[in-house]
Amino acid sequence: MADTKAKIIYTELLKEDLVIIRLVPINGMPKFRTGQWLTIGLPVAAENKIVKRAYSIASHAENRDYFEFVIRWVRKPLPGRVTTELFYLSVGDEVLLGDPTGEDLIIEKKLPNGQPDNRRVVCVGGGTGLAPFIAFAHHFHDTNDKRQLVILHGASYVDELSYKRLLTDFENESLDKGPDKWNFKYRAAISRPKEFYNRSWNGHVGRVESFFKENEQGASPLDKLVGEKVTPENTRLYICGYQGTIDGVMDYVADRGFVNRDNPHKDGTFEVKYESYG
């Protein structure tokens, strides 16, 4: 399919290098699945051509009004060609969108035998790798999915916790309604707690994968959060971020029997789905 034009309808600058953007395709919203990604293309004047980059969709498939993205402006070692152009755009400007694609983070609802998969879903987002899990949260909420959903987000600085208010509100709603109605938990980790800008942070410190690190009694912060030992029998993991984050989580959970598509069980199944962006 050819790329389609889309118009920017909303931008929210979270900090100088982090932005939320909403786009509406001019020809109407295509069908897509929660957890997919697409390319955004922009003309780069210096190169006299359209340059495209892939971005996870932060909105869910039930939202037919717009696509939402949370995008970091790549500035080191060299400024990103597409993100630099994106950060200078305004509401009303146009970009090119590719078709939604990607199977790596599609939400599984059934076990291999066809029975419903009622296991807890734990999502691990590093930086802007949180994006698909914002879509997960909205999707679980709007489709009345009764499974427990846990979102873990890692960032260097407190102002990079891009959807903290939304996810905190979701957790408060879960506390109000009760877990039988809406079962949601959110925790964030700040990896640079000693820096002055993070002085107000009193939550989890370290990289996001450290939620899986066991103490001397064999319990991890995630185990304590959900009230039981997290195993492949009761939990599925979805990870989005740098390869180091994915490898870090696998290092902690492999001893518990978790595997991903690179090293599946003998029957071809696996409990950890991931998408790496470098």
C-alpha cells in the first residue's frame, strides 16, 4: 500500500526532547491491532527525499479518532533526521504514514489449546518503549478485559515518565472499583536517582528490569507488587525498548522458566513477547 497523508491535530511537548503527537490520516483511520507500529515519513530538505522512521502506536485499536505517538528527539551522536523535522512541525502540518504493521506485541487472548489465556499481563517499557503499553492499558480498559495488567516503565528522569498521570489514574480507578472489575497496577523506575533533577523521586530506583531482581529470599519487587511469585504459569511478559532492556529482563526471568521466540519451548510456545528498537 502507498503511504497516506496525515494531519497533525495535537502536540504536547513534555520536555525539550519528548513530545506526544496525534495524527489523523486524511483518508480516514485504517484498521489496526493494538500493539502495532507504523512509519512516519517527512521530506528532509538537505537530502531532497522523504525519510521514514518506525514508531510504536500509543493509541489502541478501539480509538478511531487519531493515532497517538510519544516520540523522543534524537540529538546524539547526530540529530535524528525525522525526529528533528517532527519537532519543528505544528498542528495542521502534514506527514506521510505507512500502514500499521508488526506482530511482535499483539496481545494474546488464547492458550495454544484454544482455551482463554487468563494469565496476568506484565508490560515492561524502557523510555518511549512505553508507547505500545499505553495502547494496551486503554484496550484492556475499554474492552473490559478482566486479566490483571501491570505496566512497568523505566526512565532516566522524572519528567520522562510520559503517561504517569494517566497510568496513576488507571490504578486509582482499579483501587476504587476493585480488581474483579478493573485489575491494573503501574510502577516506574528512575535510573539516575542521585541527580538533582530527580531529588523528589521516592519510588523504585534502578533500571526497569530491576523489578525482576530477586532478593535473598528469592522474591522480586514485582512478586511483592502482585502478591505472588511470578511464573510462566500465571504471567505473560511483553517488553518494548532497547535490546539491553530485553536481555536484562530475560537474565532475571529465565531461571523461572520464561522463554521468548528466540528460544521457545519444545512445543513452540513462549511467554515473553518483545519488540526491540536498537
